[in-house]
Amino acid sequence: MVKKAPGRPRQGESLTRERIIEASIELLDSSGEVGLTFRALSERLSTGPGAIYWHIANKSDLLSAACDAVVARAMDETVVTTPKETIRAVALGLFDAINEHPWVGSAITSSVGLSPIVRILEPVGEQIRALRVPEEQQWAAVGTLIAYILGVSKQNADNGQLARTRGFDRSDFLEAMSTAWSKLDPKQYPFAHSVAGQFREHDDRVDFISGIDLILKGIDSPRHRSGPQHKHAATLQR
Amino acid sequence: MVKKAPGRPRQGESLTRERIIEASIELLDSSGEVGLTFRALSERLSTGPGAIYWHIANKSDLLSAACDAVVARAMDETVVTTPKETIRAVALGLFDAINEHPWVGSAITSSVGLSPIVRILEPVGEQIRALRVPEEQQWAAVGTLIAYILGVSKQNADNGQLARTRGFDRSDFLEAMSTAWSKLDPKQYPFAHSVAGQFREHDDRVDFISGIDLILKGIDSPRHRSGPQHKHAATLQR
DNA sequence: ACCTGAACACCGTTCAAGT
DNA sequence: ACCTGAACACCGTTCAAGT
């Protein structure tokens, strides 16, 4: 009798790493980080909690894998055009992906493999090269961009999460925050008081892209290109 | 008999909100977010887990309060000089505080009260006014700065955490990451491969301040001051 | 008013036992 | 090789009972 190759029993019915990750993403999207439990997951996959451990090392491995899958998808979808437009597209793609899957924000840093970071590094770096940024300044440029993109996207997603937790949508949240600020004592909090109106009207996504443009402008500017300037040595010392 | 005013029994021996928060900060610093449990906390305070609930609503309240205390301290310590130097000082103060207390990074956004955000908003906003940024652009400037400061500081602290978790220090971490990148296939990951060397040498704190300077430069620049430009309408649509 | 600590309803993870 | 599900050592939170 010929022994069948192991694995692959009955076409996709079986428990695979991919199926587990897919189910985890659904669970994370619908009920957040607290919603991802091995019990809920195994119920959704009609199996026992122990079965999952055959395919996945532990919860943090699971979270990393789910995060990597989302980032990979977002990067695959970005359209490559001119260097600056492409960087904007990568940035917005991540911003939207993290906004849609807020749990990705916290998972992305602790992702064990280097995969999610490299997935972002590569397309951004390629465009920075295309912009003819001198070799020795390439990391500074890419590092600032990635830190900004991930940092601000996370911030934004957290705010959305916070709003949803309290049961209202983003504009209600802005409204509430803004009126809270305008009610602060103008003597003690003059700025918060005066900026409340602008805060109510602002759009995080537009602000995000303005920041990207600001950084891109800085990368282009001749003064920046002339190399590091060590201007603020005093400020920098701990 | 004169009834004593309630509270204050035996000089600071009693369980107070402050003592609980102080102990929480110590616990968070020494063993991270997972280290803060009501059991560990009550043991440290030689009381029962239930006692804490008399002073604190729940765990998220506790985390917010601890976070607010750290932010307040950092802001109190910043020295006010010229507008731009002051903004740099605020930024670095937060960067260092979050680096030293990495759990603050994740707690700061979900902080229920508006207190931690307003604590940062106010000094930054004051300096933006001092820089004579037109009223209608003040939020954009302050919003970008705060998003950058918190976002990048969190990123940085997460990286430090990650390194510590794996049992080595920051420079070992850079070393390991850098050699991992340089071992990647240059055909598939040309940029990661080529930038590995610069990554090894970079200093997050210096990069952080460069980013702040970049943004401050952008805020100053006349083109930015001339108002929003809606250049990338196509990119922005979802 | 404040504190105690057992009890409840959960977790992630392990592991002998099955197929 | 892969899956089962009970068991273990934890959690946050509650609440009757004490002082």
C-alpha cells in the first residue's frame, strides 16, 4: 500500500495555520484585543484550545502572525507611481489598515520576526533612493518617515478605539473633547480653551498627510541635505 | 467627645489613592504591564485586593492615574526658555519619561480624563502662540507636534521593551537587527540590505529631535503659513 | 468609612490520552 | 501527525462580613 503524503486531509477542512490566523483577524476586528481568546477561537474553529497549540506557539506568536498578514495585504495593495506619491500611498495604506484593524497598531512593534517592519522599510527605502537622497542620509529619512507613519497611525487608531469604547463615533468624540476643552478655565488652560474650535473641525487623515509632506519637504531641503548639524547639543544631553 | 474629621488616620500609614498609585508605578517600572496585578499590589501594600477597590474604580483607572502622575512630573521638570527650545525640552522630557516608563506609552491614549493630553497641549500651544503662528493654523501645528512626540516616543519605548524582553540591551538589539537585515537576500530586499550599517549606528534620541526640528522648520516656512494647499486630493480619497 | 479575604467567572498554557 | 479536553495556575472584580 502506498502511504499518502502527510497533511492535507480532506481539502481545507483541516486546521491550518492560515485558517487560525484568518479566524483570529475576524475575532480581533469584531471584538478587539480582549476578544481574542483561545477558547473563543477554538469554538469558532470547532476544535479544542489545545489543537491550536499544534500550529501556533503561543498568543504573542498568533498576534504577530495576524498583524503581519494585515500589513502584507496593505503593502500589496499600494500602487507605485512617482516616489513622493508612492510614499504617500504607503503611508495612507498603513494609516487606513491600522485604523480599520486597531489591534495591528500595538502588535506591529512587538512582532517577533522582522517581517512587518521590513515589509514597510523596503518600499519606502526604494523611493527614498529614487529621490536621490545621499546614501549616508537614507536611514535618517526612512527612519523618521516610518516612526512618524507608525506612531501617528497608532495614535489615530487608539483615539478611534477610545471613542468606540464609549459608544459614540468619531465626530461625537471630537465634539465631546472639544466642548470639554472649551469649558476649561481660560486662566489656567488658555491654549486648550482657544484651540477647542479648531480641534472640533480637524481631520486626522488630512493632518497625517500634511505631516508626511512636511517631512518630505524637509528631506528635500538643501540645509537638511548638507548633513547633521548638532545644533542643540545642550538640549540633547540627559 | 469631638469627632475627628474622617480620613487621615495615623499619618500616611493608611491606604490612600496616592500610595496605591505610587506602588503601581514601582510595580509597572520593575515588571511591566503584566506585573501590575491587584494581588501583587495588595501584597506590596500589605492589604487585601478588595481594599484597593475602595480607592480605585478598576484597573484601567489605576493605569490612567499612574500615567497621569508620570506625565505631570515630566512636564513640571521642563525648563521654559525660548519657544523652540521649550518645545524641544517638552518633547525630550516626554521621550525620556516614556523611555523610562514604557507602560506610559500605551496608557497615555486610553487615559480616560483629558488630563495627560491637556498637560502636554498647554505648554506646546503656548510656545506655538509665542512663535506667532496664525490662530487658524495653531491646531495643525500643535496636533502634528503632539502626534509626532507621542507616536515616536511610544515606538522607541516599545523597541527598548522588546530588546529587554529578549534579554539584551539596546545596542545588542541594534546589532542583532542590523546583521539580520544584512543577511537578507539583496535581490529581494535591496534597501534593508544596504541600510543595515546606518541602522546599526543610529541613535533614536538624536533622530527624534531631528524630526522635531524638521516639523518646526515646516511650521515656520512661508509656504506652510500660506494656508492648506489641498494638493493631493487624489491620494487622499479612500 | 474603610478594610478583609473568600468566591466567581474568567484567562493562557500544558499534557496525558486518543485517532 | 494531529486533535481532544480536562487540569493547572493564574487573572480582575465582587461582596458579605468585619472594625
